[in-house]
Amino acid sequence: MDAAENSLPVSQDAFRQLVNQANAGDADSLNELRTLLDGHPEIWQKVGDLATHSEATLIALIAGNDKLLSESLARQVTQIRAEVFGPEPSRLERMAVDRLVVCWLQLQFSDRLAAQPGITLAMERHLRRWQDQAHRRYMAAVRSLMLVQRLIPAGGELPSRHDLRVFPRTGGTETKAKTATG
């Protein structure tokens, strides 16, 4: 929360004390915290950015104490974002890219664990299943991002809800989707 703490209207110590008191159940401190957050959205936007927290956690899990790997992964994430974002990404596109990055990190973590030498056969099977699941989640994130990028034109304006109909209206009736059996 470094950048957010730098913009606080109170000292960092006073802010931490306020948060601790609110966490301890002090209703007045909670109301004061809410007022502070309402007046400084940069704080709750930074603290509430769970995608960034997830990325940091996954990078720490993957890299362990290896600072070179940690810094390299952080730069890799930044590069992926730069390559995948359009010129003016919409909020929905940014959310899809956040998901893609987290899924990519999960896949890298599962690949790293599955490649460990000396694991038992049972552990290898478990890790392979986890690896397959991580791969499916990653591919789903890729497909979701592609769909978002296809639906949202450059400039980030969402199409109207009428443009997003799954079953377009024809002749005043809904078109039925065919099932696999029919």
C-alpha cells in the first residue's frame, strides 16, 4: 500500500492505528475509516486490488528466495500486460487481463512443481491433474479476453445490451439454440 499510504491525509502510524481499531470492532473507528476511504479512493483502489495481491503471492510462491526469478517474473507480467492490452483498454478488458495473468502464473507454478525431480508417483499424478486444471483455467482466461476484445471496440465503449443478445430476435420471436442432440 506504499503509494496509497503516501497520499494519506494522516500519518501512516495514525492510519494503521485507525485500521487496527476498526479491525478490533470499534464502530467509531470504522466510520472514520469509511469516511477516509470515501475521500481518498486511491487507497481502497490500491488495497482492494486483489489481482495485484494474487500476482505478488504467486510470484513469491514460484520464486521463493530467488530475487532474480522474482524480479524477472514481475517484469514478465508487466510485459504480458503491455502486449495484451489494446491502446485504451476498457475496465472489462483490464479485468480479463488480470485474470489471464493470474492464471498464467498459476500455470507456471504448476509446471514448476510438476517438473521437480524425486517426487513420488502419487504426487506426480496429483501435480499433473493440478497442471491440467491450471492449463484449462488459463485457456478459459485467454478465450474470455479474446471475447471481450472482440465485443468491445477500440475506445472501450461497451455495446448496448441489445447488441449482446445471445439469441438474436428474428421476426419478433427468440431464435432457439440447437443442442448437441438436436
